Amino acid sequence: MPKPAAVVGTDAVAEAMRQVQPDVVAAYPITPQTAIVETFSQMVANGEVHTEMINVESEHSAMSACIGAAGGGARVMTATSSQGLALMWELLYIASGLRLPIVMPNVNRALSAPINIHCDHSDSMGARDSGWIQLYSENAQEAYENTIQAMRISEHQDVLLPTMVNLDGFIISHSTERVDFYEDEKVRNFVGEYKPHYSLLDPENPVSMGNFDSLGGFYFELKRAQEEALENSFPIIEKVGEEFGKEFGTHYGLIESHYLEDAQVALVALGSAAGTAKFVVNKMREQGHPVGLLKLRVFRPFPAETLRKTLAHIPVIGVMDRSLTFAGSQGGPVFNEMRSVFYELDNRPRIESIVYGLGGRDLGPELIEGHLHELLQGRYTEGVKYLGLREGENK
Amino acid sequence: MKKWDIKDINSWGWRDHPLGGTIPESGNAATYPTGGWRSQRPVRDDEACNDCLICFIFCPEIAISAEEDKIGEINLYHCKGCGICARECPRKAIEMVDEVEAQSKERGEN
């Protein structure tokens, strides 16, 4: 039986890490991820988990140590946020390029400047092209369950790529929620044993990793193979999500569809905003308004085919971004990719870019509800809709 | 140890390479020529050399061999011409000479 507890999101993630029991965790504390590392290192100190905890001097070193350990054939995890993720940048590409199945919860926080510790997706969205799988969590329960599933997805022989499990800073990481924890043994059996494809510590089969690839080498071929692995992860993510459902009760897919069949206006959101939007959609449905929601659980790989199938019949789609693509009023990254999904269709939905919540600006249900009413009435925004921005008097 | 057959590697497609560009074989740096990087060539005066083996110990490329307390040849296939051997030799028995000149001498030019 699952054991319910009232915990903050960071504790839910640390508990998932304890249950997965990676061989190595190398991490550096950064707000709002700190509590994950603190809680987990306490578990290590108490002997509740048998993991080699490496305390490093920066996130650059954290990911470097993770890469070394994973190259040695270990099951490896770390966790970070914001500036920490930014400092890991060059190593993110090395982890994915070397095809090392590292799992990293990332507690979404705004990138400086101005320095801001609150929820914003500019950190993970900036890393969207680094070859990592990206899962987004709506609440603490999902953060816990995504962390468990991430290990299986990453380590699947058809994938072998690192996975970033995103959860919203403070909104999820520091809010107390009910989380149902599963039994240690069940989780461990679900995650299974890890057999590395290559290991630097296998003297019977010596290998060399991270080799120099000169002009006339095979960089191009290896990147193509990496793209294929990401493509291969679609059915694996779905299969792991299904099996998770069979074992623990909650089924996971690439997306979650909410009242989309007959919707005239739909929102697309990821992270905790999807929860708020769901609440609003439920309320408006009770009042008879044809609104719906698509929650994007997987942003990398980008499930274009699934999105096209699920959303093509809806006349108006508002795509919500908690970060900007600084390209000159082009909206956010989710919007840009979403718009490309429908380009080849003859009858394309109208896609609106909604940017909200930067630097932790609160996204209350009233904001979403008000905007859905505008969209229902055909009052569209030219360019980008900045939801919750103080426009001021001077225009 | 398995040998890795890369005879046709230039015609391999993107599906054919080992995961992440990993090389599934050990010791194959020996087949990789690094001597072409050299602009200075070490030349040893065998009369002055007393087989102290200091150059053998210091050579970062393992380009100098030693057997039974005797210094061996300087392997120009791997020697990058760093000059560490010449600097460390206590008897100044190794001289660094210009590589281009050394090569023209070998070809019998002046």
C-alpha cells in the first residue's frame, strides 16, 4: 500500500532518489534545489541509502563527476537549479554526447539578472537543445514519480540518454502537499538492475571514452545517432509510463489531455501552471464553456505527432510559456515549437503566445480564466500576450 | 583483448559507430602517428650517452624505449619534438635540430 505523507516537493524528490539508490550522487546546493541535496546527504549520512555522495565545489564539477562516474558504469544522479544548470552547460552536452544515462531533477528557477530565486523555466528551456530528455512535473507527486521513471527511461538500451526531471521552484519544491510514497522494494524492482553499455572500470573489455574526433572524423554521424536515440525514447517513455500505471496506479504518457475532444479554445501548459489551468478549465466547463487543456509532460523529445493528432481540430490554442525566447517579440520556446507543429496542415488552429509568470510572478486562476474568456470571445492578442505583466500608464 | 576492425570505418554509416564515439579497444594510440607535429627533432650522441634512462622516464609520449638498462631508439613516429629529453639529459647528449633540415638531410639534399 502506498504511504501518504505531507511533504514539500524537494523531500518527495529526495525520497525518490533514496528509493532508486544510485551508486553515485555528485551535487552542489543551489536555491531552490538545496533541500534535495541536504535531505539526500542526510539519508546517506544516516545509512538509509548506500550511495557514494560526492561533495563538489561547483555545478561544473558536479556534472563532471557524474560523467566520470557514469562512464565508470555507475548509476548516477544529481540535482540543480537555474545558475547551477547554467554553470553545467558544457557538461550537459558531454553527458548526452557520451550517451550516459544520468538523471537530474532540476528545480526550475529564473536565470539572473536581476537575481531572482523564483519559478521560471528559463533555466531548463535554455538547455532544451543539449540532448537531454526533459520531463515536467505538475505537482510533488509527479516530481516523485517522474524521478523514478526517468531512471528507467534513461537506462533503456534504445535510449541511453540523460534525463532532466523538472519541477517548479517554490510552487512545487517548497509547498507542502500530500504525496503517496510506494514501497522501497516495489520501486527498486520497477527501476531494475542497471547494466551499463560500456564501463571504464571493466578491465575485461577496455574502452576509451570522450575521444578526440578530428576533421574527417565522425562527429556528424554520432550526432545523427544521438538524435535517433531521442526519437527512440518516445515509445520508451510511453511504455515506462504505462508500466508505472500498472504497478502503482497512475498512468503517464507524453501529454495529458483534458476536455480537448470538443474544445473551441485550448491551453497548452507545462509544470504547475497545468494544475492551475486544469482547475480553471473544470470550473468553466461546469459553466458550459468549451475550453480544454493539454499538459505537456515531455518537452524533449518534442512530441509533435501526438500534439498534431490531439490539437489539430481545435480552432484556438493558447500556448503558455514561463520563459522568453529573446528573438524580438517571438514569444516563448514552447509556443515556437507548437506553431511549427501545425505549419503543414491546411486548416491550422490559431496559435497564441502567452508569456506568464517570469521570475515567479504569480499565475492565479483568475488570470487564466479572464484570458480564456477573451479567447472565447475572439479577442486575440497580436504578437505576444504577457499575462500578469504590469503594463503601467505610460504607453 | 578484442581487436576492433576499423578497416572500412570511412564508409560506415551513422548507425554503425559504437555508442557515443566510444573506442571499444585498448592501446590503439600506438597506431596513431603524432610524429608529424614535430618541428624540432631530438638527435642523440651515443658516445656521450651513458644509459642513465632519464630521457626514457621523462618522455611524455613513451617515444623512447629502454631494454635491459640500455636506452633504445627514439621513435620518430610518436615523438612530438617537445624537447624535454634534451633538457633533462644530464650529459647534454641530446640535441634538438630543425626537423625540416633533418628531413632534407635524410633525402640527401643540402
